[in-house]
Amino acid sequence: MTGFRELELAEYQALSGVELGRMVAAREVSPVHLAESALELAARDDADLNAYVELRRDAALAEASQLEAEARDGRVRSALHGVPIASKDNMPIIGEPCLKGSRTSAAKPSTYAAPMVERLQAAGAVIIGRTTTPEFGWKGTGISPLTGVTRNPWDTSRNSGGSSAGSGSTVGAGAVPIATGSDAGGSIRIPAAFCGAVGLKPTLSAIPVWPGTANESLSHAGPITRSVADARAVLEITAGPDPRDPQSFFATPAARTLTGHLRIGVVRAPFGIAPSSEVSERLEPTLSALRGWTAQGTLVEDVDVATAVPREVFERLWVSGRGLTFAELIEDRGDAMDPGLTRLLPLAREYDVADYLEGLQLRRAFNAEMFTLLERYDALIMPTMPLVAFGADQEVPAGGEADAKLPWITWTPYTYPFNITGQPAVTVPVDLGPGRLPVGLQVVGGWARDLLVLDVAERLELLTAPTLERTVASVALRA
């Protein structure tokens, strides 16, 4: 590796993906060395975290070697050229199985790649491994019949969140700066918030989703990252229409068209649901500090979102979509599947077409209220989760609604409403440090205002910098 320097693991963990990409482009560090560092950290942590279905050691090092040769010749594909990443195991990679957290999945190599994966690989990112997910991504925890329990790097007795469980865990642990995720009810933002990372759910289909899912009108593809700059880089590389996802032709992120000052609404108790005292106390210094933005010409004011959380709307769409889509598989292989998922089939059969159509009508009404609010404000800032990560092997926190139709949405009331609307939302970590479980603030914007949402999140990231320790969770894990 003549001409390259080797980063200490702690230095590698402290740098964003974009910063690492700049170093590769400047021929300061080797993509092979970065891949080796990522693989070493991932393997070292995985006995504790269970974040990976499989590491791609040979393939990743071969790809990194090719990218290193290109960098030596001054050929750099993108801002993430030679940067190690991980990918959720519900996004196919050519030549590898895509198991989706299920023992019912055939372990045969895929002949195609998901658009997000395809575009990141073409941009020179190196996928070091496939990350865990609950079965078919159906819930918000990291428990799978195939892979077992994925754990939180800040406290391994706690939940990683899901369904992008391994992606959140490995980014939070510092093995990679970026991982792919998908989000149909919070599945990017929940693990990002629980594991101390940035998580971006772009506008619906801004990053194309294919193959289609059981809930196409709710499902988003997006990244979990070390920094907002990394999330922005991934969006720039992966956004854009794909004929395999017709929705993507209507979801191109809008250019920054605003003139004048921003208008920010601060929502302390979204949908009338207050977060736990532990979360509110940790977030309050940052929320109060937002007042300082007024000196920069930004209007910041408290706002109540009086609309009720749309739980019934989501239940109708989710239960019917997941239950009926997997009906044949549940009937044939249900004994090998997650009991919570198989339980959706009889629940789905309780709905008729009129119920489903009424759910769509209720969805339109809720969307209209949210879109009207986002005409008054350029962005909303609110807690991402009402609680910190709970027990690793629990489906709901202690005292929660374990018998609810969809137990996981009873503790995620701030995330799934914005899958109903399709709006962009990003979570940013706040107040990290030894002995603390991560908490996050969520920025929500209008349809296709992804770049504006990232701008606000980047300002928020700078504001929270004094309360963040740039060390990663894996340091805390071994403290």
C-alpha cells in the first residue's frame, strides 16, 4: 500500500463516510485497508451484537482492490468511492442469497440487485456484509426466527430496534459509516434513534424500491449513517426514477426553492403523546437551544399537532398487506415463522374491501392535515421515539400493549404516521455518552423537500455537537 497510510481503528470509527471518501480520492488511504478495518470491527463485535447475516470478506476485499487501482489512477466514481458500507438483507445483491430474516427463504444466489444496492456499488461503495432483519421486516425490533436477537451496541441487554436492526447496530458500533435500510413504519428511524445514528427516510420512492413489498405505498428505502453528510451523499447517489418502481417518477427531491427565512415548528408531544421523562429531559436542552436560530433569521416556535395518531389507518393497511401477501406461505410454513407475523393472517381476513377502502379515505384525510401544517412550516422538529431502547428480547416495553393488533406500533407513534404521508424524515442523535442510551430528534418536511430536511438536520447536528461524544458505541461496549 505504498503511498497510503493506515488509520487506527479509533480514527476510522471517528470519520464519516464522506471524510473517508475524500481521503481515498486524495490517495491518502487505501480502500483495501478501509475494508479490512470494517471487516475486523464487524467480526469483533458480532458475537455481542449479532448484526450480520453474513460478512462478504472475499468479495469485499476483491472489490476494494479494484477500487484502489482506480483511485491510484485518479478515477474516482463518487464521494463514497472505496468506502465500506453494509446492506440490509432484504435488498438483493447479485450472486448472493437474500434471506429477509426468514427460515422459509431459499438460499439461492440472486440474479438481480435492489436499485439502492446497484447504485451504491456502481458508485464505488464496498458492501462488507448483509445485516439482520426481523422476518420480512414486519416489526420494529431486531428479533428473527432465522438469526435470533440483534442487540444494541450501547447496551447489549437492550433492543437494537428494527426492522433495519443489524444496519442500525453496526453503524452505531462504528464498524461501517453507512448501511442501507428500509422503512415502512419507522424501520430506519427506530434503530438509528436507539443506536445513536442518523437515519433518513426519504420521500416515498425518492430512492426506488424494488422488488415490490407487501406495503408498497408505505415502504421507503434509505440509509443509516454516522453523519447527515453521509445521508446526503447516499441520497445524491441513489435517488432518481427507476421504471421498476413507478412511484419513483413522482418523487425526485426538489431543489431548494425557498427564499427568505425558514419557519420551524417544534413539537414536544407529537399527536398529543408525550415522550417519557427520560427522553424529554435529555432532549430539552437542544430544543431550548433552537431559540438561538432566531438570531440567524429562522422563525422557531412551538406547535401542537392536535391530530390523533392514525393508528387504525396504519393497522388496516399493514395487517391486510402483510397478512394476505404471506397467506400461502403462512399456511404452508407457518410453524417455521415468527408467530407475530403468522398471527396477521386471521386478523387480515377480518377486514373486507369496504374496510380497506375506508382506510384509504382516512389516510387521505390525515395526509391533508399534515400537508396543510407543512404549508405553515418548512420543517417540524420532534422526538423520534417516545422512549429509549428496551430489553433485547422484548417485543414491547414493560407494561406495553403486548396483545394489540400490531404491538410494535404502540411504542412507535412518532414514526409510522410519516409513512402514511410519504414525507421525508430524518433522525439525528442527541446527548450521547458513556452510560447513556441514545435519544434522537426527528426532522420532518414536505413532500420531496428532502434536501431542505437534510439542511435543517445538518444545522441540528451542529447544534447538538457539544452534547455528542464522537466516540462510537463499540468503545462503550468494551468499557
